[in-house]
Amino acid sequence: MPSSAMEEWCLQEATAVLKRQGLIVDEEDHLKLAKAIAAAVQRASMTLARYARGEFDGPSLGAPVSMHRGAAPTSASPARSSVTFDELVKGWATERSPTEKTLYEWGRVIRDFAAFVGHVDAAAVTPENVIAWKNDLVAAGRKPKTINDAKLAPVRTILQWGVSNRRLPSNPAAGISISAKKKAGQGIRSFTEEEALTIL
């Protein structure tokens, strides 16, 4: 399906969902819902493609399937203690004493991530969850620097605090980032006055 047709379909679906729920939202929230639908369709297409290749890494057909890959471990996994994102944020904030602005912004990012994975158990997060979230941000048109510095960094830092304080066995966000191309000339400094005089 051409991208323009796909965009129109997602917008129509968003309108239909809002109408069924009896909700009235502004244009920005309407677009957010359309993007969320597009991301869900993309993930579903990738899942179906894996199934077509015989790669069944999730529940059997007919069973409920999580929207995000890397769902909580199965019953065969070793027993683990759950810890909420909120507990980690509070522990990190108590220890590091961040500014009020940083605490608010990082807390919001963590809540957005929790909403994406569909639960608040930080111990159940997998690297696949983090990668799926990163890909979703890319699909939404976020800039690489914003994804790295304002999205992945807070999640990685909070989860690492959990590891350092024996609340988590490992950091699923460790090493996950997005490469950002530098613009031409970026990082090249100009001559100092002394260097310019020497050259002249």
C-alpha cells in the first residue's frame, strides 16, 4: 500500500475509534492516535511475516498476543522479584537529587515507555522491548539526537540504577542507541585569534 494511502487509512481508523468511544480530541491528539495505529499495524505485519517463515517465538495461534515483542518471561523462566518503574525512579531521585525539571521530564519518559510495553514491571523489560520502542520513535519521526538523549538515556540510566542497587539482574537498555549523522562542518572549530595571526 502506498505511504499516502496508508496514512489516509490510519487517519480514518483513528476517526472511527474516536467516534466509537464518543471522544472529541484536537488535531494533534488525533494524529498521535493515527500514528499509534500505524505502528501497531507495522508490528502486526512483522509478526505475521515471522509466522509465515515458521518463526513462532510467542504464544500459539489463537492465544492473546502482546503488541510489543519481548513480553514478560514465561512460567519456565527462573523466579524473579518484580520492581516497578516508579520504585526505580524514586530510588534514583533520592540518591541523585536531580533538578525538579529533570525529575519531571525523566519521569514522563519512563511513563511513556511503560505505556508502550504495556506494564510497569521493570524486571520484565527485555532488550526487544527497548528496541521496539526505539523503532516506534523513529517511525514517529523523532530526531536521532532526541531519541538518544531525551528518550533512551533516561530509561537506560534508571534501569542501570536498578542494576547497581541489586533491584534488577541486568540492564535491557544497555548498548541500545541510534546513530546520528553529523551535519557537514559540525564539530569543526574555528581558529583562535592567536592561531589566525600565526597563519597570517
